[in-house]
Amino acid sequence: MESRKLDLAPRSLAKERESLAAPRRAFGSLPLTKIKPDTVRSYLIQRKEAGLSNATLNMERGAVIRVMRLHKCHRPFLDELKPLRVEASTVGRALTDEEQAVLLRAALSRPESQRLRCAVVLALNTTMRSVELKHLRWQDVDLLERIVTVRRSKTEAGKREIPLNDDAFVAVLQLRGQAQEQGHGLPEHYVFPACENGNMDPLRPQKTWRTAWRTITRAVNCPICGRLQAPSNSCRNRECKADMRDLKSPLAGLRFYDLRHSSITMLAEGNASEQTIRSIAGHLSQRMLEHYSHIRKEAKRRALAAICRPKSNAVPALERAKMRESALPMAQTTSQKLLGVGERSPN
């Protein structure tokens, strides 16, 4: 762990320490020369039977191999102890316009969530990750050019310049006004400063907004009085007391990272090129790019389908159906020729 301090950030170091905790209990008393790939494989089988996921086991496997690498005895492990298969996670959830409005209204209804609301607006309009927003300093914000520079990101490819559209610029101005009122507007100060027990420290970044995020994503509206409130068996309005046991927020389970996915989805639906999306969003895996390429195709399909809607001077619906029916055999024959398939009957 001492050697890892040279090339890991504090949070990554904590994750590494966590990944080594269980292997240390299992192998801590053994000399490294006694630890073989079969030894680690048996350990992983026991952990798997205990209910741990393959992703967690892969992290522990990697931690053990890094210890072996430090002492130049890692080769057998790389050859004989392959990573376990991990099911691909979902690409993410893209919010609809209505869901975005619900999220922003929920944040606006709570005075203590105003900074989070600005963070939501920035994430939806810049593709910035949570860690990128939290480590943004005022020296990274150019109000004249309306550009933010991301200097701290998940990867090197994530460091980039992002122009601010109107919504993002308004959010930045609101944050700037709050910072100046509190005397926290120096270049080295964080845009989202740490806050503990109501005391802000502009020289430290916000660590988390988990509590506020859960509050606004779980909030529900009473079907009778319309009051926005935390889930409960009955409405908290004493004059209402409506039954709310079956109500669930449409945003329940939403992750802050899904805001980035929503932003990139909107770029793709606007037919932005892959190069433009990469430039704005930073690092994107090939799987993600393929997903957004599919979104662009669907957006084009919807745009073209929209001009087929019946108009007063358009082809009548019945005649259009007959045209489709007559064109179907021709389309099938053409497809068969292109694929090298023999003649088939229309049925």
C-alpha cells in the first residue's frame, strides 16, 4: 500500500485497501512463495460460494496480482488465473423531458438543495461527471468565453474544455452569486465547496450529495393535495392525510451518473457526430459509442416517420396501404438477390 501511494488518488487508494482486506486475512501469514495460482483460485471459489459477485472477485484477484507483481512473481497468475466473466452493465438511463422537469422541481422545492439543483443542470447540459463537478474550481470557469475546463476527471481523456449553453451558464451565475455573498469566490476556491454542519470550506471540494440526491429522487406528490414529500403511508398534510402507500417516485433508483447519459443521449439525438460527442463528453468506450450511434439512427427514423403523417393533400390511407402491399413482394425479392437466396414464395 505504501508503494501504491505514488500513483493512486486517495479514493483509489482506499478502494485498493478494501480489495486487499479479505485476501490479507486469507494469505497474510503465508510467504509469497507459498501462494500459488491454485491457492488463489480455491480462495475465489470460497468467496463465490459466499455470495460475492464476479466483479468484486476480479478486484480482489487484481489486488493479489499487484502484490505479486511488486515482487516479480506475478507471471504464473496472469497465465493461469484469468479474470472471471462479468455481465455487461446497462449503458445507463436517459431521462425524458418530463422526468427532467420533475427532478428540477423537486430540487427547487428544497432550499437546502439549490446547489444540487445547479449541479443537476450542469450535468444535464455539459455531460460532466459527479467527480468533475465536485473538483471544479472558479479558476476553471471562464465567464467571458462561457467555457469550463475539466482538469480532474476519471481518466486522462476526460480532461477537456466544455462550452456553456444558456441553461448551464445561468446555473454557473447562480453559483457565482452565492459564492460571492459568502466570500468564497477566489480562483482557487471550489465551485461546490465542502459543507459540514452548515460550515463551508471553499478550499475543500464537496465529498458527496448522496442524502440530498436520495431525498429529491424519492419524493412523491400527494394525489389529493399535490404536496411534494418523502414517501410515507399517508400524506403529511394534516388537512389531507391521503393514502400514499402505493405511490412511488418515477425517479426512484436514478443515479447521478444517469444525468451524464441523458446529456449524451440528447447530443446523439441531435445528430452530433461521434467526434463532437467525444470532444464534449471525454472518454467513451466503443460500446457506448455504438449505443449512441444507434440512438442517432432512431432519431433519423422518427424524423422521417413524422413527415408520413396524413395531411389534407397526402395520399389517402387506404391507397397508401395498397402501395405497401404491392411493394412488399418486390422488397423481398430484392433482399433475396442481395443475400444470394433462392426464389421464395411471398408466404
